[in-house]
Amino acid sequence: MKFSIFDLDQTLLPIDSGELWSRWLAERIEPEKTQALTAEIERHAAAYREGAMDAEAFVRFQCGLLARAPRAKLQSWRQEFLESVVAPHVTAAARGLLRERREAGFTLVLATGTHRFVTAPIAEMLGIEHLAAAEPEVGADGSFTGRCRGSHSYGKGKLRLVEALLSRLLDGCWEAMEAVEAWSDSINDLPLLEWAASAKSGRPVVVNPDARLRRRALERGWEIRTLN
């Protein structure tokens, strides 16, 4: 099998779905606390851009937001978010790249820091069958507990989830992996890109990179792409 693994935010989408979804919820869950919640979102976002985010803390915050509202209300808000915020930013260039890799025989994987409640329908929207993302824990009554089930999906956490997913798809037989690509814009995905670079027939591709990742890519001779 051949795998093409794509980051989502600022790679396939020219937005940060995790940050925007958190803001979307903050404005709706407890309007009187929006300012305080927004300040925390901005703090996490700034740390992410610097490559210094506390991934565990941010995922706890994201999952905690889900626990503040009924599941039915969250699903309604999510549909509005997908239609008004995400869908307008799905570009022809992104769809074309995904089609190109699929036609080249690659199995597509979306590997994203934004948790599964938001990104599962985005993966479906993009026609990507497999998703590696943090999974918010659900209680016996179907409501969110505010905790994350398993690993977060930033940095090394994302790589752990990707390796677990690919191992399942390969039935544990890594020799069956003919090639692997990793596409990302962020220095936070350096573990995933380095893993792809070290793999048999591996290909790290830096897309719309931040300044720190661009420097690393130039130092290592990795391919740099622009996706509009």
C-alpha cells in the first residue's frame, strides 16, 4: 500500500479549523464568558504558531468546551460551522491535489490536530476515507465527558496516531507499505515529516510552510509546495 498523509489546517485548508471552531463554540456556549475563553484560545494559538504549545492542555481545553453543551446542540452548531466557515475554504487546488494523489495509487489519510468531532465530517467533505485525530471521550449517555480518549494529535502525538492507523490498515505488516508521503505547513508536524523522510520510499512535502519549517526544509532538501 501507498499512503499520502495530509495535515488539514493551513495545508489543505487556508484556515485553522481548530482555532475557529473553538471561537465558534466560545461565542455560543456561555456568551458572558466569551472574552475569557477567547483569550485562552488566543494563548494556545500563539504557542502553536511558535511550536511551543502544551498539546495536552489544549486538547483538554477543546474537549472541555464540548462538555459544556448538549450533544444535539453541538451537532447543530457543527453543521452551521461546516457550511459557513469550512466549506467556502475548500479550494479547487486542494481537491485537485487529493485527486492527483488518489489517481497515483495512494490511500489518503487526514492527520490533524483538530479533534475528530470537527474533522470527521471535514474528511468526508474532502473525500478522505481515513482520519488520524484526537478522539473526545463520550459517556454512557452519549454526551462528551470533557476528556480525550487516547493520544492528542499534535507533534509526536499525531505521529503516534498515524502509526497506529497505518498499522491497522497494513494488518501490522509494515513491509507491505510501498511508499509514504507526509504533507504539512507547520513546524509542529516535524516528527511526522521526519518519519516520512526516514521511511522506505518516503517523501516529506512542505506546503505553505511557516518560517521555521521552511528553514528546516531548505536545510534538508525537502520539497516545498505552494497550495492556493
